[in-house]
Amino acid sequence: MHIIIDTETTGLPSSPFASPIAVGAVVISDQLEQISEFHTLVRPDLIHTGEYADAQRVHGIPIERLFQPDVPSNREAVERLRAWWEAHDRPMLHAFNISFDEMMIRRMGWEPRGYWGECIQQRASQVMGVGRASLNAAVRHFGLPGRLPDAPHNALEDARLAATVAIAAGMFR
């Protein structure tokens, strides 16, 4: 079993203030089927509003949405994610851009050391023969259905797409 995880954040990857506002993940079985999924918005501890405008252009989540009563705190969200992961017997974690998503999960306060596996972006780029493929480019290369290039990013949908790319790139054989 493997878990593919994706995050949407308050800022761009280079920002030291960026933190997750959405986490999506899917479990891929040993038979290469999606068997479970996880999604939550996250009420961040701190938002740098100047940076949020740039990030919002990527994910489309209005800042007001993060402060609705149904959105768990950062601490509650990470506890839910960790419990979901443990309920699936702690499989390896993967992400399309693992260096970014691993950093964001750490910023939430969780460090599942020893459980981060191969980076899907690196594997897909290697198979594609390119330097650094985007998720949309990998989806197109492998002939997979995916979102429109200008559509807002969604953590769960991106985790699903990354999982299909990982399978197409032969990561879990």
C-alpha cells in the first residue's frame, strides 16, 4: 500500500511563512487501486495576507473559508491525517513534489520520518526524459484524464492525479 499526498498552502513554495490550508491524500492498494481518500481544509495558525493573494490564484480558496466553524485547526487537521494514515497501517507516503509537500506536512507539526518514499515528479520526469515535469505535463504525457491547465488546484484532486501518474510511471510494480 502507498499514500499519495498533496497540499494547498497560504503562500508560494519559497515563502518561509507558507503553511497548509488543504490536505488531500489517497491510498493505493498493492493491486494499484484507490481504496481510500482523505481531504480536509486547515485553519492555519498564521496567514501572511500579502502572500495569500498569490497562493489563492493557484487554489482558489477564499481566505474567509478557512475561518468557518467546520474547518479544523492546524492541530486538529494533522491529528486527523495521522490517524487516517495509522488506520491504513502506516504505508509509505509519496507526493508529486515530495520536497514541498513533506515540508508542508512538517510545518503542520507531523514528521513521519522513514515513511517518505519516492518522489512522483522525479520518476515521471525520468520516464518522460525531461528535467522537471509539471503534474499537468505528466498527465498529458501518459494520456491520463486530468484537470484543465487553468483550473484551480485542489489537494484531493491533485493527489488522485499524482497517483495515476505514479502508476503510469511504474512506481509501484
